[in-house]
Amino acid sequence: MKTKPSKLLERKNIALIAHDNMKENLCAWAIKHKAELGRHNLYATGTTGYKLESATGLSIQKCASGPMGGDQQIGAKISQGDVDMLIFFWDPFEPMPHDPDVKALLRIAAVWNIPVACNPASADFIIYSQLISQDYERQVPDYESYIAERIV
């Protein structure tokens, strides 16, 4: 598929998600990085969003809980260009009833070429990157070109 440039602005739209056994880890990570996170627009799945707001005092736009469609809502926001990066602390030891949704979310993040962190170490690498606070140009699928080729 052809790609085209797309700019991530210095104020990023960051999605925060955590499986049940990882919510406390994500809250601890968010508290540690509260100042930097506060410079960006934050989204989260339902329960995670409420826990993060309570722990940090940051304003977070909340979607539905993950198993109730929240993962898919975040995926839609990625596809629409409304989420620029994903911090998703998933539990590698606990099977989830909504694993297909999780796999779809990670696939969409890869398709739309957004940074993804799945644990505190990778999230630290992203949040400490100089790119977190400046504009960044990435390549994304050129959907208009894709459709135009299919219509002919």
C-alpha cells in the first residue's frame, strides 16, 4: 500500500489502557510522568481512565471498558487520526475474554504507524524521547489512493 506523510503535533493524543492486573502499574507509571502527560490529550478505556484520573488528577477522555468495546473505540480513534500513541500495559500471564479485540487494536496501531508501549520500560523510552514534545512526521497508509485504485 502506498503511504503518505502525516504529522504528529507536539501536543500528542495518548491512549492509556491496562488489563486488570496491570492497572496499578499503569497508575504508578502515570504518577511518575504526570507532568509530561499533562502536556498532552489523554484517552483511556473506561475503568483504566477512572483509576488514572483518581490517581493523577489529570483530565482523561474515557471510552467504554475494554471488554465492552473500549479497545475498539480506541482503535477507531487511531484509524481516524485522533490517537497518536498507545500505552497499553497488557497482562502476558492472564488470558482475556476479549483477546480478539486486543489483537485488533495492536494491529490497527501497527497499520497506522503509531508508537506503542506494552510495559513500563518501553513507555519510559517513549515518554523520555525528545520526540514526545515536538512535531514528528510519520508515514501512514494513503487510504484515498487505495480507494481510487479500487474504483477504476
